[in-house]
Amino acid sequence: MSSNNLYSLGLQDHDRLNNELGGGIPRGSIVLIEGDYGAGKSAMSQRFSYGLCETDHSVTLLSTELTIRGFIDQMHSLSYGIEEHLLNERLLFLHADVDTGTHQLTAPTDSDEKDGQRKELLNRLMKAEAMWEADVVIIDTFDAILRNDPTFEALVRQNEERQAALEIISFFRDLVTQGKVVVLTVDPSTVDEDAIGPFRAIADVFMELQMVEVGNDVRRNISVKRFAGMGEQVGDSIGYSVRADAGIVIESRSVA
């Protein structure tokens, strides 16, 4: 595939991730990154964000865990100096507060504070137009949005989560037809199979972050389940680590 059809993840002199993934993420694709707690989903999201900005792509990163201060501190710990991209508005960082009663993507209004109603996160998300203007939109972690959306929860109780998922997917599909990329990170242990199954089925790129204990070491691995529209050949298993002052590092491992 032509490099014009790929969003390069950059940082060729820093790590080999972009090369391992065939030269970048295909334009107009939905990317699903699954992994249990601690598997490295946020670090991978941060690596994607920084590398994409470094190659002049615009990025929106929505985090359900980090505030802007925590995000900047985390990026510094990984040697991803992100301030310039934030100041130049190449990167839009948003914090989705899913741990409070109001569930705000923005500052609460007086009426919100009075009634304390839980907002329909997915609906608010889809209506947040500025969020979707970037070339690449990353939601870390998407399962937290699903679990804390009262409408989605109600559909789950009615065993209609697949229908709810299909409505969200339709929205994402409209975006990717414009050449945009949507990246979703998910902890599969926190959501029902019927809720996450449709996203797995339609993802153009589907990667699973795995952790395996070997002696006293924890080895991390990217298992590539699907990679439609790849550039160069993409391997089905990529060893990596997350290191302070280095970020994501691709590992070359000998087979015992």
C-alpha cells in the first residue's frame, strides 16, 4: 500500500514500532486495541499520539483516566515531549470524568450540578464536534465510556447491547469514510462479550496486548489479530516493553 494511504507512527530513530506495523495505520480504519489492566493500553495510546503528531497528523486523545496534568507527566516519563504539539493544537487532549455523578466531558452547568443526573456519555461523545476534527481520534479506555453510560447500561440489562454497539459503530463508520482513523482501547474483562463482539468484528485493525510471566520477568506482546490495508508485511506477534525515559521499545527475543 502507498505511504499516502497510511498514517505513519513516526519515531523511526526512537523505536521500530512503525516498521513492525508495516509503515503505519491505514487511513479510514477502525483500530481496536485490547488488553487487561496493566497490559500497556495507555502507553500504546500515548505512543501513537506522540508519533502521529511528530509526523504532522492531528490527533484527539480522550482519556478516561488521566487529567491534562497527569497526561503531561506521563508523557514526560516516557520521553514523549508533547507540550509543543498541545500548544500548536496538533494534539487535543480531553479528559472524560466517568468517576463522578455528572460524567462530564466539559465543565458542568448549574443545572447539571443541581440534578446530578448521569449524562449519556456516548451521545455527548458523538455530538462533541471539535473532538472528531482530527485525523486520528483515540479513546482510552472505551470500555469505561460504555460501562458508565446509563443508556448503554439499560440496553445491556435488556440484552440489547449488540444493537447499541451497532449504532455506535455506524457513527464510527461515517467518520472513517472521510479518511479518519478511530482508535479504541478496551479491557475485555470489564464488558460483556455481546458488547465488545461487534467492535471486534468490524475493526480493520485488531491488536491484543498480552502479558506473560517468564521467571521474574513480565514479557509484553502485541498479538496482531487483523490488519486490513497494511503497508509492508505485518507480523502476527511483536514483543515490546514499556520503559521509563524510553517509552515503547520493540524487543528482539531469541526463541528458547
